[in-house]
Amino acid sequence: MTEDTMAGTTPRRDSRRDTMAFAIGVAGWVLPGLGHALLKMWGRAVVIFLSVGALVVVGAGMRGNIFTSQASDAFESLGYLADIGTGSFYFLAKSLEPNGPDVSHATGDYGTRLLATAGVLNLLAALHAYEAARGRKA
Amino acid sequence: MDLKLSHLQTMVLFAAVISIAFGFLSRRRPLDRVKYIVWSLFLFLAIGLGIGWVMYPFSR
């Protein structure tokens, strides 16, 4: 292969890999663990799915606050960003709270933290899948 | 569903789930993962309980 050919193909291949990595990262965000599953990292995929799922189920079960996009202050906006980090599990959490949140007791407040933790953990896992797909050490 | 967990139970659940997830994300070999999970869980609980005791005199 000549240098000219290599110069022509390598950036294209890199670009394709970056696009795939981005898609894998987004998939990992939408469904926790899916990014790692697409990379055939089965152990990590199962653990992320179960960890984020457990935090969402328990957090919603404790009637934690699930923030919406209509935030009235910066803290609610940050809470929404953290909650939406769970991807599709955000809607699962909503469906598990038919009576809405109850933060009048400490239990509800703990639930709010668990839901936010689930979102941030899933974002971290999606970023990890993205980096792994790009070929970085993971 | 209406779960009632105490502060301690919530902290233990949080510490266990995060330790396991971090262990799997940051280590490849099973033995390294187990070591990481155990050490991380211990630190989460020890530091959490330690801070709790430090704050205890100011709680009333």
C-alpha cells in the first residue's frame, strides 16, 4: 500500500470508528449496559444494567423526586440532567411512582439521591463504552 | 411500591452497588475486581460511619 492510499483511508477509517463509538455511547445511555453489550463486554453490560436498574427501582420505590425539564432553579436543572442520565429508565422510574414523589420524609430524600446516582453512573458507563469503542484502554 | 429504608440501609445499598459497578468498569481480571470491590466498599462504609460520628456532637 502506498503512502497516498494510506493517507486517504486512515482518516476515513478513524472517522467511521468515531461515529460507531458515538453510536455505542448513545446506545449505552439510552439503555444502561447496551453500549458494553454491543462491544461484547457481557460482564460489564450485565453489571451496569443491574446496578442502574436497582438504583432506579429502589429510588423510585422510596418515592424520590424525579425532576422534569421544567426546572425553576439551577439545582432542579442539575437534578434533571442527573435523572435523564438513566436514559429509558427515567420513564421506568416515572411509571413506578404513580402517586408522585414524597420528600416530606427522609426516605424520599434518600430516594432522590439514589435516582441521581443511577443517572450519573449510567453516564459514566456510557462514556466508558465510548472510550472502549474508540480503542482507548478500558 | 413504598419502600422504607433507614439511612444506614440506604448507605450500604449505595456503597455496594457503586463499588460493584466501579470494580467492573475499572478492572479487567476477576481477582482485581474482587479486591477493588471489597476495598471500595470498606472505605465507603468506614468513611461514611466516621463522618457520622464526627458530626454526632453537633446533631443536637
